Amino acid sequence: MFVQICMRSTARIIATALSLLLLAGLTSSDAKLTERQRALHALNRLGFGPRPGDVDRVMKTGVDVWIDQQLHPEAIPDKAVETRLAQFPSLKMSDSDLLRTYYAPLLMARQRMKQAASTAADNGTARTDPVELRKELLKDIPADRRPQIPFQELTAQRILRAADSERQLNEVMVDFWFNHFNVFAGKGIDRYLLTSYERDVIRPHIWGRFEDLLMATAKSPAMLFYLDNARSVADPANRPRQQPRVAARAFGRGTFGGGGFRGRGLGAAVMIRPPRAQSRNQNRNRGGLNENYAREIMELHTLGVNGGYTQKDVTELARVFTGWGIAPPRQGGGFVFRPQLHDVAPKTVLGVHFPAGGGIEEGERMIHILAHHPATAHHIAYELCQRLVADDPPPALVDRVAKKFLATDGDLRETVRAVIQSPEFWDPQNYRAKVKSPFEYEISAVRAMGATIENPMAIARTLRQIGEPLYGAQPPTGYSDVAATWVNTGALMNRLNFALALAANRVPGVKGDPASLIPAAAAADPVSSVDALAVALTGGDLTTQTRDTIKARIVERKAPEQDPWANTQLPTVAGLILGSPEFQRQ
């Protein structure tokens, strides 16, 4: 009991001080990073932190050689991860198959419940307990067709890849680009569209040309649904002349964005719709122009908030993207252009004039223009430098990286290489200068412990508690990449609780042993264990202040029969080191 009280007291003390220490930063007086520091820096910034032995392996290979290998992930074998991912069948399914397999049974169950509830209300036996109602909803759905399966398997693969993949930089860039082109899992059927979005849109394009990645996101059903472009159509006066019945058929039940669709392949009378509140909003605006995507592609995806566009440009660009929609599942559920819903009147965006009578080529031309715009180069360069170098990256570095972006036709591999090879990336002032996001923090802690993830959903649950649920950023801005967002006493207390639980093997489905990280003699001695675990978990970067704080809170050793050390204190020391300011930084 005394040990538990001590641990909670220590956690509160450290959490209170962490926010000040993390925001103040850690400074390095070194004129140049040592080779070991370079290896640590590369593993922390270009990966999710080192596993036991990784620093020595990278040093033996050569830091620069390791980096070059990471820049070509397609050449790095990753059989262990691929074997584990094979257990998740939904990861290989198309959008239409996912909807038919996992969403249609849910809709039919809801319909049955609605009918049963109506009958129960008439009989005065209606139930209101949400837990019981959910059990009732799911009870007749086979276990292998439960609606939560695709999202759980998508979440699991992301965690396993980050923790175990040898292609560490690839996973960092997947995280970066998914966040840049964020889609929120909580919006309607996007929970089922995210699998193909990450698999077919983000992952295949992050080492190619930016224009190709931008085009793929623009035509992705997940993005079309998330930012409402699938339901953005021209004013009737600006549509091509056509028979009214043709227009109604094109806009109505045949599209995701037109209020739903009746999918014959999903079973009789199955109507797939967005959530009720969204459906009301769609009906209210049905047949109108929606500017959401046009605004975000300029503000967030390309030019940046100060990119020189106006509200008029937003409206005109929205007109350019009318008719871009989603085919019904029976037709594959992919991107479709509906010329009968496109605005064929003249338009002007960013000074570029489109004469009357245009079609899909207008949107594709604007994507090309936006992808090659100097403001886009600067915006992408800034975000990459912010992610890999510093929260407030040096302007000179951003300018050089932007020039590389433009000079290489938006080659993302060469753009990332320009950041990594810069003097600023290796500047000692930027060593341990960034605070890890919750996802980076939890995965780096698992890797540092050499822990095995048997159940990835345990990590997913703790990520929600710490504040960064995967695929859970509701605004299109995604999650922030600056320290101030994540540094507050409450959030850091949650990180400490996770660290202490992880080190003590109290995170279900995640197994690790701090004693295995250090020599037996060091593990048996309280004071020696602090120094040994500091090296094992952080590379030896604990400050004297942090070491003294942890050592001062070690329970004094009692007589052998009363000694709590072997069973209690070693995991506590490991947890406190994982919760230290030094480990929270990368």
C-alpha cells in the first residue's frame, strides 16, 4: 500500500512539473551530435523510437546508410508484420464488400429493432437502457460480420505497423500524410471507407509525386463523403440541358452523397444513409453547391491559410468540382464523375479562366495547378519541417525544402530527403526538441520496453484516454504537431499512468519485462537500476534532476523478508523513466 501511495504521489509531482519542463525545452551545448546521438535522433524522428539494441544496430550499419534504406521502404523486408496483418480479412476488402458485409447487417438489425420498439411502445414495454439496446441490436448479427470489425482491424494494423515494422520512416510518413489529408472515422460511413483510403490512397502515393497523392485524395470516396463534395452539384441553371428524369436518377439514390442509395447487392430494401442529423442537413441543401472541399483543398491540402486565395476563389473552385461523386456499391463504390450535375458555366479560379462547357478536366487541371503552386511548396515544406525538425522550423530551411519540392516536380521522397540531409535536422539545438504526440509516445514506450503487442486494441483504448484516438480527429485540420497542444498537467498525468501500467504489465494484451533490459546485478539494486534503465530506455539522456527525483522516491530497502524491490520497484522506476521529460521528447 505504501508503495502504491508513493507511486501516485510521485506521478502527481512529476506530471505537475512536466508541462513546464516540456514547454521550456531541453537544450544541448554540444557543438555536434555524437554518432550515438545521431542514431538516437534518427530513430526518434524518422521512426517511433528505438527498440532494445536498435541504436547499436544503426550505428553498426551506419546512420546515413540506415536513413537511405528507410527512404526506400519498398526494398525493406517486413514479413513478420505482413504475417500478423494477414489475420485481418477486412484490410483487403473493397468499399462495396465492406459495406455489404459489415454495414448492411447493421442496417437490417436497426430496422428490426425499430419495428420491435414500435410494437413494444404500443404494449408499454419499451426499453431505454443503451447497453441492453446495443446488445439487442447486435445479437442476431454473426460474430464475423459485426459492424465494428473493419474499424478495429484498421486500427490494429496501424498500431502493429508503427510498433513492429522495419519500415519505420514509411509509418511516420503515413501518419503525417493521413493527418495532412485527414478524414474523420466518426462521420457516417467513412468508418467503412477508411480502409481503402489508407490502403489505396495514402500508402501507395507517399513516396511519389504530390500531385498524384492530391488527385488520389480528391477522388477518394472517403474524402468525397467527409468534406461533402459527393453532394455538391451545380445550380440547375448551370447544368447541361437534359431530361428531368435523367437528372433526378443521377442525383438521387444512386449516390452516397445524394441522401443515400438503395443497393440491390445489399439485400432487399436496404437504404444506406448518413447519420440522421447529417441527413436532415443534406435534404435541406440537396441539389446545391457545397464549398467544404474547395475551401479545405486550398487552406489545408495545398496553398495554406495565407496562400493568396479569396472567398470568391473558394466558391468558383467548388463549382469546378461539381459532379465529382461516388458510385453505388453495386457499381464498385468508387469515384464517378456525373457530367449532368457539373457546373458548365464559365468560371475563374486564382486567375485561371474556364470557358463554358467544361467537365471533369476542369477539376483535374486545378489539382495540377494547386499541386505546383509556390504557396503549396512552402506549405508542404513548412509542415514537413515542423514534423521532422522543430515546432517553429527555421524559415531558411523551409525555403530550401520548398525549392526542392518545386525543382523535383513535387517528388515527396526527394523533398523528405532534403529535410533529413539539412544541417538544421542535425543541429544539436533540435535534438530532443519536439514533444511526442500521444501516438508517438505510446508506440515509442512499447518499443523501448521491447514489449510484445498481443492485443492492439488495448493500445487504441489508452490512446483515447491520452487524447489522440486513431482516425479520431473531427476537424479537417487533423491533429496538431506542436508541443503546446499536448502539454498540460491532465494529459501528462494520463501519460504517466500509461507508462507505469506498461512497465508493470498492467496494459492488457501488451507484455514486457523491464528486468530483461538491464544486467541482473543492476536490476537487483535500486539505485543502480535507475542508471541502467536510463541507458536502456532513453539512451542515457536523463538529466541529473530527473535521476535524483526518481532515486529520491525509491522506497528504502527493508530487511530481506520485507523487501518490496523485486516485485514492485523496478517496474515503477521504468515507468517513471518512460514518463520523464527526456523520454517524452524526441
